[in-house]
Amino acid sequence: MTIKRNKLKTSRQKKQISKARSDTWILRLYIAGQTPKAVTALNNLKLICEEQLRGKYHLEVIDILKKPQLARDNQVLAVPTLVRKLPLPVRNIIGDLSNTERVLVGLDLLKS
């Protein structure tokens, strides 16, 4: 009986962890150094994320000058490029992310 409770508790915990992970947005911003466009894109993205996702996101900034293999592996052809890894489907947005409405539609946070 105790074993079943532990398994149920473990199963419940796994479901909660899984749900928490599925609620987290995984975003990657590919840049090439600290150019004005890269800085603008990062600032715009941080504002959008804090307004729309409020702590439910993980943002990774990848400088392709330091890690060019990541750009090749993920088929990033232009920078800055924002890639939404999760939730699926994967989406790409190219540019400095200054058009907030376009970014929200691209991320599927706002219906067009």
C-alpha cells in the first residue's frame, strides 16, 4: 500500500512538473555580436516577454560569432532571428522585433 502511494505521488509530481514545463516558452535569439540591431532586438524581446509571458519563458541569447555551429545546426540565415522552440510548432521571426504586433502574431500571442 505504501508503495502505491509513493508511486501515485511520484506520478502526480511528474504530471505537475510536465505541466510546468509545457507552460514555459523556450525562446532563442540569434545575434551576431553587440550590434545596434542585436541590442534593439534583445530589449524589444525582453519588453514583450515581460508584458505577455510574465516569467513563463526561458530566453537564450546565442551569439553566432562565438558559436557559429548553432546557427548552422538550426538553419539561421539572418540575424537577429528569434526562434520559438516551445510551444510547438517552432516559429522564426527575423529582424529587430520593433514591430510589436508582428512579433505577437509571429509568436502566436495575438491572432492576426
